[in-house]
Amino acid sequence: MNELIEKVEDWARNKGMDEADSAKQYLKVSEEVGEVAAALARGQQDELRDGIGDVVVTLIILAMQNDLDLYECLNTAYDEIKGRKGKMIDGVFVKQADLEV
């Protein structure tokens, strides 16, 4: 995984994306997330695989543009959720804090 992330970062640097506006990069993230939604809605497994990969690529670049790395972001998120309590409601995990509102 490290090697792939480094390849994506090198590719982005070669294209000048490391210096680009991260707000515009976020628009790319959102666009790719929309493609994931479309693939899910249509039951298109190959497009789903590609879309998820594209989301990860755009997130790697967004992190890089903000002097972060994917592992740092993922570790932070995992530290936040690892002890989270809640329950599944209609196929969606709802954290305990949101159940108490």
C-alpha cells in the first residue's frame, strides 16, 4: 500500500497537483464519490471498484496538498471510532451520541 500511495503522490507532483488549490481537489473527491454512488445504484461492480480507487487517489492528493498523509488521517479516524458504541438502524451504524439526541 505504501508503494501505491507513493506512486500516486509522485504522479500528482509531476502534474503540479501538490501545489493546486485543495478546495478544488475536494470537488474532485466529491465527483468521484458521486461515481461510486452511481455504480452502487446500478449494481456495476467494475465501476464500483474503479470509483472506490478513484476516491482513494483523490483523497491521497488532498491529504498531500495539506501536508498530511493518508495513514495519519486514517489513524486519527480509527482512534476516534475504535471504542465507539452504537447500533445498526436500517442498515446504518448510528453512534451512541446521535442516539441520545
